[in-house]
Amino acid sequence: MTPNTISPMKDHLNFEDADAFYECLLDAHAGLSCEQSEALNARLVLVLANQIGSSAQLAACIAAAALAV
């Protein structure tokens, strides 16, 4: 895949263990204030964006997430 080519958005569940991920996410937020929870979410978005890397793929993810709002 060339740098300007993005893979299509996945439209199916792609987690190894979605329940474990959700539990881990909830555990990470346990005991945090609203401000701390928002900061955790912001950091998590940046960490995950770094893992994706592709600006085009990130833009597609943002657009897909915005459709649900």
C-alpha cells in the first residue's frame, strides 16, 4: 500500500475481545473526575491516532465518528 492509499473503513466488529476492551476502558476511568476522564480520552485518542499513523485514514475515522453525533 502506498502512503497516499488508505484501506477501507471496517464495517464489522474487529476487536479480539470487545468486552475486555470495554472493561479495560471503564477501569481506566474509574475514580477519575470529569476533567481527568476527558483528559484520559484526549490522550487515548492521540495514542491511537499515532498507532494508525495515516492522515487520510485518521480523517476517514473522524468523519465516520462524526456521523454518529
